[in-house]
Amino acid sequence: MNNKHTIDLDFDRHHIWHPYTSMTQPLPVYPVSHTQDNRIFLATGEVLIDGMASWWSAIHGYGHPVLKNAAIEQVDKMSHVMFGGLTHAPAVELCKKLVEITPSTLQKVFLADSGSVCVEVAIKMALQYWLSQGITSKQKLMTPLKGYHGDTFAAMSVCDPINSMHSLYQGFLPEHVFVPAPKSQFGQSFDPQEAHTLTQYFKEHHQHIAAFIIEPMVQNAGGMNFYHPEYLKTARKLCTDYDVLLICDEIATGFGRTGKLFAVEHAEIEPDILCIGKALTGGMMTLSATLTTDKIASGISEGEAGVLMHGPTFMGNPLACAVACASIDLLLEQDWQAQISHLNDALQTLQRCSELEQVVEVRTLGAIGVVELDSVIDVAKIQAFFISQHVWIRPFGKLIYLMPPYISSEEDITILANAIYDAIAGKHF
């Protein structure tokens, strides 16, 4: 496939703001002509094996015919119509599927258009629920350090305060209660002192806490921390005991990434509010959903406002909903557990990075592999090396990680893992 339009990189450099990038000293960007399966084709001719699944969303790879056909069929009917006062089959079908596959107590679905907005809605649900009960003291959230929940203001306020640079927005961001990050690792023994510490925080702060928000099993962009299921079980029990709502942010972990369809299943708990996004549409387009219980939905609806005070313009977008339905069906019709297991086996190739002196730890969970270094990585330098090795990997902080599409072969994972090893061994970072 030839791109008939030349990509003007000079214009891009001077006028287009990319994520987490300076406009005066921007990181290099690489022009993409097209994508297919788990390959990214650059306009300069290189073909890259994708290790990122487009920020963890393209679980089926790119250009999957089932998803493409769903989009084509839907766009011929309608690409969008307002959701206020109207409804349509793709939204109804999608919400039926979500209610069926998520924890059984989650019966009400709010559709939004991004992960950050999904979290904003969850926070708003929690705060408005308590207000509807006539309880005005519960105006704060509690959350572990090392968390990440999005870049909009309410979501950012519950992200790790250092990684999210709360100091830049002091006076604008709400101030919440941060508890120590989970330390007991997945697959290892649980330290009961963690439960004791968490209990103390609940005892001290519960009267002012509307909800405890956490990423189940994997603290993602805050440090790729794989923690023990008992921590989440403890949080669920404390939320129940102290009358605090539990929000589980599964935007990154949902739809099989950790080896369970949803990561809360590792701890066998059900949250009061669940956030999902990213892989919801198989990475085809942006869509998210916030699910909650009958109790919370009724509480909000019977309160003073009578409605949940939120309604995005593109809420329930038919095109995105149709693709999401196709993506969920595609995932569940396959032996996705075996896919994740095979990927996890392949990701063990990363373990040989442990022999390198710059490596602090190598860890894997489901279809996630992480190599933690002892120093911050020069992203521009290491990405140039990765391009030369025909792989696409984008590290952050001290972490080089893989979250590949589920369709990736063992050979592809080996090539990705070898590129990481060679980058560290050759000090290309």
C-alpha cells in the first residue's frame, strides 16, 4: 500500500502537540503509512512488530475484517445520533453484553467517549450518590500511590501525585487521601501488615471518603506494579465495613489482558463502580463505559438532582458501539485464555534481561511483560534503536514493557524481547 499523501514532518514538528511532549524540544515522531495485523508500516519503508497494541487497546491487531465490517455496516446506517432522548440497537446490544460479562451486581451502564471521562463519570457517581443520601461530608476519594486514572482534572487528582505533577496544579486539583502503594507482589505471599495499614487509613478517613479507587491487580502507567489479590480483597471488605464505595478502574486491564476477562476476578470481588475502555472496541475507536449497581443508580436518581449530571455529545456513539459489540464477540468466540497463556509463556523470554546489571526486576502477568531499569530511559534514543530492530516499543520512566496484540506469535514476542535485551545490553537508553 502506498500513501499518496506525503506526511509533512516539519509541519508536524512545529504545529502538532503529541502526548507528553515539548513543543520546543519535541520527541521524534515516525510517520505511519498503514497498519495490518500486528505490524506498523512506516512511510519510510520500515515494518515494525507492534509491542504496544496502540496503548494496550488493539487486542485483535489492526484491520481485523470482523471489526472493519462492523464499522462499514454501521456507517451505512448512521455514524452518530445524539443519545439524549434517542436510543439505537448498537448501544442496547453493547450494554446487554457488558451487563452479561461483568460482575453480576453491575446492572447500569453509562457510555462515554474516553477512559478519562469514564473515570470522571465514576467519581461523579460516587460523590452524587452520597449527596443524594443527604451525606455532605463524603467529598474526598482515597487511592493508592503509583496509580494512574487519566489526564482530565478529576481523574488526574487521583493519579500518583509525583508522576502526575500535582504541584503544577496546586489550588486547582481537589486534594484526596493517598495510601501506600501495594507492595506484596502477585504470585508471592501477602504481607498482613498491608491490610493493617489500609485498615488504619479507613478508620481515620472513612467519614470523609466517598470512594476508594484502584486499578485491579496492575497499577499501569504509575509503575506497572503487579500486586497481590489479597490487597484488593482487603480493600473490598474495608469499603463494605466503612461505608465507602469501591471504584475499580479496568480501562487498561479489562478484556483478558491479565489472564482473566476482568482483573477483579483474580480477587473474586465485585466493585460498586467499574470503568472500562481501551480494548472495548479492539482499539478501532474511542469508547468507554462506567458500570454501577442498582443501589447506586437508584440512590442518584432519587436524590435532589434526580439525574446523573453528565452527558457527553458523543455518548453512545453508534459506530463505536457496533464495533465494540463485534470486538467482544470476536474475543469471546476464541479461546482467549489459551491466547493469553501462550503470550505469557512467550514473554518469559524477557527473563534473561535479569542478568543485565542495569535491570532491577523482570515481571510478567497475563499478556504484560515489564523490565524495570535502575535509571530513567532516554525515550528518543531507545526508540531510534528499536526502529532499527524493526519493533515498536515505547517505554516510560524506568520501565520498558510489552502489551502486545493478542494475535502476536511466539516468534514476534521473541523478537520484541530480544530487542529489549539488546537495547539494555548495548546501553541504547
